[in-house]
Amino acid sequence: VITVPVRLGQRSYDVLVGEGARHRLLEVLPVGVARAAVVTQPSVGVEVDPGVPSTTVLMGEGEPAKDLEAVEELCRAFSRFGLARTDVVVAVGGGVVTDTAGFAAASYHRGVPVVHVPTTLLGQVDAAIGGKTGVNLPEGKNLVGAFWPPAAVVCDTDLLASLPEREWRCGNGEMAKYHFLTGDDLLALPLEDRIARCVAIKAAVVAADPEERTGLRATLNYGHTLGHALEVAGRFDLRHGEAVAIGLVFAAELAAELGRIDPARVAEHRAVIDAYGLDPSVPPGLDHEELLMLMARDKKALGTLTFVLDGPAGVELVSGVEPAAVRAALARMEAAG
Ligand SMILES: NC(=O)c1ccc[n+]([C@@H]2O[C@H](COP(=O)([O-])OP(=O)(O)OC[C@H]3O[C@@H](n4cnc5c(N)ncnc54)[C@H](O)[C@@H]3O)[C@@H](O)[C@H]2O)c1
């Protein structure tokens, strides 16, 4: 089992990555914890033993279950169980569970510690790391939330054995993103090292910009601007990681359009996406003007069209991008098929 530290001063925590890591849960619980509330979903099917008296609280499935009603249900269940501020919430599941349980933990009694046990690849390399928690509103995704760093994260690679093919693809979309942030050939690494490396890349960014104030943390959104727009315009037919994969290739085409990178670098983006088994084509039938409008509404948009783009200085936040360049990049995507 590999230990990756996330250095946040007094709120530093460890991420354990490896086969059977879940059996080390008791070791990473905060000192003095008397009880644990384990939050999970019926479909996850993973049992953990926190080693202290515990209750299991089930939440609903899928993105629609990640809402304020779920937070209320969880907090009420914590209260009925008698969970105290010195106890712990253990979130066992994919990003839907860790985001929702994490936010409930941030809110209940004004904050109880949470330990994440992510059970999807996307959760292990991304969603459970970094302390962002939150839920959706009918008006949009992740609109209510809190920065609430976990006390620890336990990424047990054994748990991934039951993941359906599509969930692997979703995690691979985020992994491909890390590939471009550092240039590491992650695919050359065994799975455990690959996950640990992704965690370490995210940990370094999060430690340098924990609350997304300097623009550095925004680079973790590489590929996400078109990705989010595709998810919304396509009414969520595309899963997040699949949409990010398309968004990464689009970001490369846009960077080339702006003269920031050369065609060989665009080709490299396409080759990496292919190597991860992902499809870079924009689904047919989507209105490019609608995509443009959705991208202009992106959270990091700062009043102008803003993207995370590759360039001579690496991947960085670029604002003031002209709509004409975005249209041209979308046309390049269409031409490439
Ligand atoms: N907080 C963050 O920094 C952050 C980052 C990225 C994504 N997210 C959020 O994460 C969510 C997506 O997470 P996700 O892709 O893990 O989706 P998810 O939580 O819905 O899980 C996907 C599916 O996998 C199933 N599953 C989970 N573990 C399994 C296992 N071991 N074996 C078999 N099936 C299993 C689940 O039941 C679910 O049906 C989104 O809501 C997104 O906004 C958050």
C-alpha cells in the first residue's frame, strides 16, 4: 500500500492506495473517534469495518441523488444514531457518495471528520481527493458545497474489480487529464502506481491552491469546459469522464487555433485519448452555438470565454478567448470526425 500525503498544514491528510487498503481503515480514523456513520449506496456492495460501533446509512443512486434532500436525510440519520462532533463519517462509494456525504459531514454539528473510501476509479483519482464537497440544485451541478478536507482517504484497488467497463472509461478520462498536466506516461505504470501518481499530482496542486484562489487549482479542470457543456447539451447521455476526454482534444484544437501549440501536440492529445480507450468525437446533432453559450457560463468564466489551455508554459488558465476561435476549434473537431 502506497501512502500519498496531502500537505495542508493542520489539515494535512494521507491517501492510502493499494490492494486491501480498506482493511487499514481503523488506523486512519481520527484519534478519539467513538462511533462511525458509514454512508454508501445499495449498488456499491462494499462492506468496511471501521473498528468502532457504527451504523450504515444508505443514500440514493446517481446524479439526481446528490441533492440537499439527501444531505438532510443523512444528517437526520446521524442525529438518530447519536453521532457526535468527535465521531466520524465514512463515505464508501463513487463521487456521488463522497461529494454528498462529505458535504453532510461538513455541515452536521458544523463539521465532523470524514474519511473517504472511494470505490470507483474516478473517485480514487479525483473526486475523493482535494476536499471539495457538495450537491446539485435543479439550477445546476455542484452549486452548494464546502471545502472540507477529509481526515484520510483509503483507495483500495481490489474494489475496482467489480467496476463496469463504462466506469473504467470515466476514470480514464480524468487520468488522461493528469497525463497532460505533467507529461507523465501513466499508462506505463501498474494500476496501483498509476492511481497513486494521479493522487500525488492532484495533491500537489491542491496543497498549493487549496481553495482555488490563484488559478492553479483551475488547471485540474483541463478538458472540462467543453466537457461540462457536452454533458448539459447532451442531457447527460455522456458520462463526465467521457465528456472530459472529448474536452481535452477540443482544448488542444483550440490551443492550436490560438497558435499556442503545434499540430504534433494536438496529435499527441488524440493518441493519448485513444490509448486510454476513449472516443474524442463530439456527438453529432449538438448545436455549436448552444455549446458556446454553455461554455461562456462556465464557473471559471470571469466574464469572458475562459479555458484551461496548453501552451509554451504548460497548461494554464486563459481568458478573453474570441468566440470565433472557439467556433473554428469546434469545426476542426467536426472535420476530424
Ligand atoms: N469533489 C470533487 O473534487 C469531484 C471531482 C470529480 C468528480 N466529482 C463528482 O463525482 C461524481 C461522479 O463520480 P463517479 O463517476 O464515481 O459516479 P458514481 O458515484 O455515480 O458511481 C458510478 C457508478 O458506479 C457504481 N459503483 C461504485 N462503486 C462500485 C464498485 N466498486 N463496483 C461496481 N460498481 C460500483 C455506483 O453504484 C454508480 O452506479 C459526480 O457527481 C462529480 O460531480 C467530484
